Amino acid sequence: DAMVIQNPRYQVTQFGKPVTLSCSQTLNHNVMYWYQQKSSQAPKLLFHYYDKDFNNEADTPDNFQSRRPNTSFCFLDIRSPGLGDAAMYLCATSRVGRGETQYFGPGTRLLVL
Amino acid sequence: DAKTTQPNSMESNEEEPVHLPCNHSTISGTDYIHWYRQLPSQGPEYVIHGLTSNVNNRMASLAIAEDRKSSTLILHRATLRDAAVYYCILRDSGAQKLVFGQGTRLTINP
């Protein structure tokens, strides 16, 4: 089945140690998104790629970076994780268009020790 | 980004219909109304969307007010698996993104 895959489901890192979360998709969608969701809060968009064009949200900290080497893969890099970065990180994809739906992966829960 | 207002929580009984309201008084003419839901420990999933006319699919129905300032998601016969947080979202007219509000936490009683 076509889907959005996130690995691992759980990631533990140390304070200040760089960490990379990965997302892959078999939907061949040209838009990919990264969201951060903290406990009991709604998902918050960090950035998205429209093909190779990177679109950063104005309030996304510089500590968060992203790479999209090809259509299928997208990575979230956290350069120096702080305790406040512990959250669920959700990847999503969509086709282009205002009415198009987004397809979400199951998320990676990041724990910072 | 246009904003939506939803009740924080709602409760219903199994096998009964559920009507989840959403107010979006600042909606623009080209904003689509999307509904997503998030089951516990899962990523959000698409439920339904519409622009002006009411919409039906296998999961739910979406009733859109004539002035488009409000909408209602209708689950015709709730099951325990429908317990989730339901998000009403206006799709940004200038970009590809969704902006999530706080959503409605729906509890289904057996």
C-alpha cells in the first residue's frame, strides 16, 4: 500500500547531540511537510518542501533543518536538541493544490535526556 | 491564516450521530474547509473537505453554512473507534500548508 513511513517510531537522544529523523513516501507526492506536536497540543508546521523548494515557517527555530535529497525522502535534522524539543514529529505529504489532502505518517516520538 | 473555533471537547454515545461544529467567520472565498482527526498515538488522518456544497463520504458528512462562516462534521453512527481529536482547518489559500487549531476531543461512551 502507498504510504508515508517514519522511522524510528521512538528516538532517544542526549541534550545537545544532533539527531536526524527520517520520512519516506511511496505516494510520489511533490509536497512534504514536517510538523512538531507537543503533548496535548495541536501539530505545528515547521517547514515544507514543494518539490525542491524549501519553505520555512517564520517561527521555526534555527536549530531545526531539513533535507530532501529526492522525491521519496525527507529528513529533519535537529542540530542541538534541548529538553523543550521533546515531542512527536510528524511527516506528511500531499499533491499540489488547495483542496488536496495531506497524508500523515505515524510520527516519531523524540525523547531528549 | 484564517482561524477556526471549535469546542474543546464533546461526548456522545456509541451508535448515535455526532455533530461537531466549527466556526470560521474570517474564511475567504477560496479557502477549503478540511477536517482531520487524530486517534491516540497516531498521526492525523484526513476525514473530509469541502468548499461550498455539502459533502459526503464513507467516513462522514460535511455540512457547510450558506455564508460559509461555519460548518459541521457529522458522524452518522459513532463507534468507539471514532474517539479522537477532530480538527477543523481552513486550507491556506496562498500556500500548501494546513494550520491546525486546538480541535475537539470526542469521547464515545459504550
